[in-house]
Amino acid sequence: MKKYLYISLFVCSVCILIFIDNNYKLEKSERAAETETKPAASNLIVVDHPLIQHHLSIIRNKNTKSNEFRESSQKIAGMLILEATKNLPMDEIDVSTPIEKTKCRRVDPNNPVVVISILRAGLAISTVAERIIPGAVTLHLGMYRDEKTHKPVWYYNRLPKTFANQFTKVYVCDPMLATGGSAYEAIKECITRGANEENIVFVCVISAPEGVAKLLKAFPKIKIITASVDSKLNDKAYIIPGLGDAGDRTFNTTNIE
Ligand code: PRP
Ligand code: URA
């Protein structure tokens, strides 16, 4: 009788061990699947700063006038660009101050960067970026979202035939990342023309999880720098809570057909 008890105890322990092991393997494969579909956290940088929050509260407010909207958008843009450029290569030069000679570090002029503006709203970021990044080249892409299909419609492309990887960084600027259609088109165009995916940084003020997921799935080596990832898109593909139509609010065309 004792013998049967020991045997049943042994069989039970083996079953429990197999069950635990299978569960562990399942969890592990679930975790692996998660990391495959979820973007690496380091690809998405949400810049959280009291001044950014302050200016977000201004541009989100529907009563904010266009000139104040532009002003606050540009202030946020400056802070995002600061983050986006923090690892730019530097060199060292001799400088004579009125007092004595000293060594100064500066952005290496042999590593030029390109700022790409997705018209129209992208100008709110690119006009700030080109003022604060020494030697930046600014290029423009024109597209607007079709109201019914929510797909981007191209109307202008001023990219060079080939990037030939002469740029250290490619900053693609657009304040809104909603479905991700416009940003996808812009980034694909850069890569088709020879830009290195890992050199591309998409800079936007407000993003939707849908757009972030689309971009990082298609281009897992890019970086996205944003001031906020909002909750989702509404049925017109506008970001919730968002700020409405960034282009119209920037250029005061909300009531113009
Ligand atoms: C806005 C915005 C982006 C696009 C984002 O542009 O500036 O380019 O929508 O939406 P998506 O992620 O779903 O593509 P819009 O079409 O309003 O053009 P505009 O800048 O000329 O106003
Ligand atoms: N474009 C905008 O300007 N705002 C949105 O919320 C979505 C797309």
C-alpha cells in the first residue's frame, strides 16, 4: 500500500513539474511575441517637461488664437529639437575670448543634418529647427490628407534624387502623427532615395498610438520624438483629445474653404 502511495506521489509531482514548465514556456513565447509586435521603448521618446506641458495646454485649447497657437507650437518644437539633436557629433576649435584663448566644442560642420518639413503644418517645427541647428539643410514635401479616405495626397516633393548618406541625421517634421499615413510616405521616400533608416528621426508634437505603431512596424530603426502620445483616433481619424487641425490652426485658415 505504501509503495502505491509513493508511486502516486511521484507521478503527481512529475505532472505538476510538467504543468509548471509548460506554463513557463507559454508565458515566454507570449512575452517573445509581445516584444516582436511592440516597438522597443528606446525608439519612442516622449519628452515630458513642465514647459512642454504648459504650451500643450495652450495649443490644445480650442479658444487659443492662431498667433498664440503658432507661438506655443514653436516653443514646443524648440524643446523637441533640443532632445532630437542631443547626440549630434561635435568637434573642438580654438576660440579667442576678449580675455584669453580657449577650446570650444561645437556641432561638427562635417556632419550636416537635413530637416524635412511635411507641408503645411510641418513648417511650425522646421522653421525652428533650421534656426537652431547649425548648417541644417531644409527640404520640403507637400501632402494633405484626403478628408474621406484619410490617405495622404502628394502635391510637392523637393527631396534630392539621392541622399548618398551625406547627412548624419534626417529630421522629418510634422506636428501631428495620426494614422501615420503622411509620415510613412515621407519616410519611405527618404529611404527609397538612399537615406539610412537608423539616421531618421520623426519629430512631432502630438501622436496617436495608431500612427506610432504603424511607423515603428514599417521602420523599426527610426526614432520618434514627441511631446505626447494621446489616447486614440476618432472616426474621422483626428487625434483624441489632440488639438484639431494643426495646419488650419497654425495658418488661421479654419474658416476658409
Ligand atoms: C495633417 C498633419 C499631418 C497629417 C497627419 O496634415 O500635419 O501631415 O495631417 O495625419 P496622418 O498621420 O493621418 O497622415 P493635413 O493633411 O491637415 O495638411 P496641412 O498640413 O496642409 O494642413
Ligand atoms: N491632422 C491634424 O491636423 N490633426 C489630427 O488630429 C489628425 C490629423
